[in-house]
Amino acid sequence: MATIKAAILGFGTVGQGIYHILNEKREELKNKLGLELEVAKILVTDTSRERVPGTQHLMTDNMAEILEEDGLQVVFEAIVNEEPAYTYLKQAIENKCHVITANKVMFAKHGLKLQALAKEYGVFVGYEATTAGGVPVIKTMKNILLVNDVSRIQGILNGTSNYILTKMRAEGWAFEDALKEAQRLGYAEADPYNDVSGQDAFKKIMILSALAFGEQPDWDDVEVIGIDRISAEQVKLATEKGMRYRHVAEVEKREDGTIFAKVGPMLVDAEHPLYPVDDVNNAVALETNYIGTLSLVGPGAGMYPTASVMVEDYAEIIGKRAGFVVRI
Amino acid sequence: MATIKAAILGFGTVGQGIYHILNEKREELKNKLGLELEVAKILVTDTSRERVPGTQHLMTDNMAEILEEDGLQVVFEAIVNEEPAYTYLKQAIENKCHVITANKVMFAKHGLKLQALAKEYGVFVGYEATTAGGVPVIKTMKNILLVNDVSRIQGILNGTSNYILTKMRAEGWAFEDALKEAQRLGYAEADPYNDVSGQDAFKKIMILSALAFGEQPDWDDVEVIGIDRISAEQVKLATEKGMRYRHVAEVEKREDGTIFAKVGPMLVDAEHPLYPVDDVNNAVALETNYIGTLSLVGPGAGMYPTASVMVEDYAEIIGKRAGFVVRI
């Protein structure tokens, strides 16, 4: 059976998740796709630390070595910041590799450019994992957009914020205590700024804007408010009125063609679809012309949800070669 | 530009919806798919009645005439009962046509057989429209199943029942009055038996069972209870306790490998994800191993949601020929 060679860039939580899933599902993926996938290289900054037993010989801290790997076809990227991720993915695409990324900071800014480059080189860019974790909003929207227009997108896109708001309400905790617990559970980074300031949700709604409308609003025009100024007292008051705080990102294309986005806390009552969306769950509602409003809810964070949708991206890319011949 | 010829079997609400969308989206589909789609034939039982202006010359009451149409490649089927739909789709597949169906009664019973036949003849079967209307549960689950196992599916799968339960609660109507209004709005058939008895939801959960587990439980072993025995008094009592009736279909694969399904009314509180799912909306929750629980909510009925997902099926089938070459 033919083998496809892949590299993983970044071997933290998500990178390791990909590796584990590819191992656990090796036989099944082989049977379903008719191809074997081999992780040939793993890019890390410190090659001396073996994170997963048996991977030491795959590790390198040199991207050039990965690009030179003979027959490399797929690059999974799970690095955190804009650079060097963007440069690496450009290089991978120019080497005719399909790339699959979980990097929302990089993709919010450079996604449209990377996709244009990929088209030029005849490869695919998978980016389901950049937005809403395990919730397949990118694939769903791509499919809907084949026939429908999407006019508005609204969602809870940051699992950490939603977890904190949930605990403040359900446990009566102060913001700081809920944040500490989120950090202890690995939901929030040591520096929680991106999550609680709304910047993380902002990046994700920009990715969805690019997909739905082919463009983004000017970033400076978007009001972004986090959850860090919501007090335990405010949450208590809302609960007494039967309301819940949700942190909501939204973007819409208005009738005059302009794109409007905002990110911030919102009070919802029990009739609102976002009312029962607790803990680290994410939710996305898509307003469309034919289908009406379609909502998706699922885990917005975690090693396996994120890694799983990246492996699905891979399977989807491989599936595109399925021997369909149009009889024309 | 090359043209693909299609036929529509059945020209009621859904059949006409397909025709309208294909016309409205003609240019866009052409640009996105690089192929033009032409509706070459429409199968009806009464050819004397022109339902949509300009379609008279396309109508026939003879399936043989459709199968003989030169270069026919896609058959959209929107007929209601098991036969002759099953026979027609078998014939279409044997003629190497891709088939796209909205017929849940037929597909619940014959879906696995049709898919096996299609595989043999190298064509695709699209059946997104059989289940949950505009909610893309089939595509989402197919994609998830590439990497995940689905262990349990739970959902509101009959929009008419959900509409009736919503009106009984929100307006205080009796079952009969809510049913009459549903019929007036075109949600319920003149004979509402399939909807309110739970039989419609049962067929849909059987379709999802076949997809998730490759098999169905013995139909006789499944308890199916409708909403027709729920009184206005019961609904009022539930509301006073902060609960809502939902009509829920579920199927799960148990640890011993057996498949268990049931269909019936359920009381849910405000914490339950199905609590805010009102009116004709459908909802499906999929329990998976890597992603966790993923839920989808959207319109479960209507001309455009159903027709729209059928055209998406078509676009997806065409998209599979996308020029992806594996470099091995």
C-alpha cells in the first residue's frame, strides 16, 4: 500500500494529539482511505526533550530538514504565534505540501493569502481546527456556501471565557478564582490575555468572515470587549433575573455591502439558543438564505477535539482524489 | 462549458424547490463547479398540470423515458412513498446515474442496499435531505466518522411534532388545534399519522443508525411513541415546573455491540440543550469519542431547506472529481 509522509510542526498538546490519533486510527484510516500515513518528522524547539516515547528520532529543530524530507506531502501545523508559522507554511505550500493548521493568530491575518498560494500550487489548506475546536464550522459553512449565502455569523468562540462565566454563575466564584481553575485544568494559558480580553474570539470571527464573505472588516473598526470586567455581583444579578452572560463574537454583511463585526459580553435569557451552552463549549449560529439559521454546538477546546478535526482535514483532502469521473 | 443533465422525480414542494434553486443559482453553480446543470426531465403523475411556468415540455409520467434520456447523470428524487421510488432509483443507479433523495420512508428501509448498488456502479447516493431537513447531519456525521466513533445519537427529528408541542405550550392550545394550524401552514400532511405517531422520526433515526453503525436494530424491537396522547393539561403542568415536552428519537451502540433505539416524548429542563429548540426546528446531538458531544440545530422542514441540501449533495458529488492527484 502506498504511504503518505507527513510532518508535525509543534509538539505541544495539539501536536501530540495528532500523533496519538494517527497511531490509534492507523488501521482504520488505512482501510478507509486506501493509503498509509507516516509521521516522518516533528518540528520542535528543543529536541532533547522526548515528549512521547518513540518519537525522539523524528524530532528536529530545523525546518529546512523537514522541507528536504523526500516525498513529504502533508504538514500539520500546531505552533502558537504568527511567526515563524506563516513562513513555514508558505514554504511547505511552495514545496507542494498540503497544509493543515490550528493556528488562529496566524490564519486570521494570513489565511486568505495562504489559500491563494495553495491554489496556485495545487494543494489544499485545512483550517477547521483554527476555529471553535471540535465544532466543524468551517466544513459546514464551506458546504452551505455551495448553495446558500451566509448573511450573519454569531457565536461563542472562546471556550475559556465561557468556562469562566459558567463557573462565576454556577459556583458564585469571582473572575480571578474561575480563571485560576481554568488555568489549573489547562483551558487557559499561563498568560490568559488572549482568552479573557476577547482577542482570541476576535481572531476566530475574522477567520469566519474571510470564509463567508471573502473579506474581513478593517480590524481597527471592530470593538472587542473581554469578560475581565464582569463582576461576581453582575453575574449574580443576571442570574436572579433568569439571564446568563455569554461572550459573543459576531459578523454580518449589511445590505450596503459593508462588513460589521463586534465581540463582547451579552445577556441572554432561557429562550436564547446560547442559554444552555455551558463550560468550554463553543457555539456558532449561521444565518443563511435557503436553510434559515443553522447552529452548531460542541467542545471548543482540548487536545483531542482539536487534533481530531485536523486528522479529519487530512482525510478530507485525501478523499478529494476519490476516483470520480464526470461523463461529459 | 460542459453540461450535466439531471432529472427530477416528483414535482411537489421539494421537487419545485430544487428547480427554483438550480435556476436562481445557475450562474454561481456554473462558476463554482465549472459545469452547467440542466434539468432535462421531470417525472410527474399528471403531465397536464403545469406547476411551474416553462416546465411543461420537461414533464413526463414515464420513468422509462427518463432513463432513456441521452447523457443523463443525476437524478433528484422527491417522491413520498417506498414504491415506485426504490425501483426508480435502482434503475437510475444501474444506468450509472448519481442519485439524490429526500425520501426517508424508502431510504430507511433500502438505504444500505442502494448504497451498495451505487458502489458497484461507481456512482454516489446523496441522502442529506432524508433526515432533519436543512440540518446537515449526514455530511457532518460522515466527516466525523472518518476519525471518530459515534456511540449515541439523540435528536428532535420531526419538525411538525415540535411545532405542535411548542404551540401547545406557548399558546395553551389543545393538540388538535395545534395540529390544524400545522396543517394550515403546510408543515403537516393532510394525513398527519406519520408525523404525530413518531413513525417519521423513527425512519430518520434508522437512517442515522445505518450511517453511524452500518446497521439498524430490528424494527420490531423499537418502541415508538408519538405526541398524540399528550394533553394540554400535561403541557401546562410541565410548564409550571419549568419543563418542556420534546419528542426525541435516539439510538446507541451498547458495549455488548447491540443497537438500542427508542422514540418518544421526553421532559427537559432549561439546562437541557433541547430546551430552546422550538417551532419546526430539528436538533441532533452526536456523542463521539474524540470530539465529545456535537449538536446541530436548524429548520427541519420546508421547501427551501430540504431542496437546498439536495443541491448541496449535487455540488458535493461534482466536487469529488476535483483534480487532486496523490503524489505517490
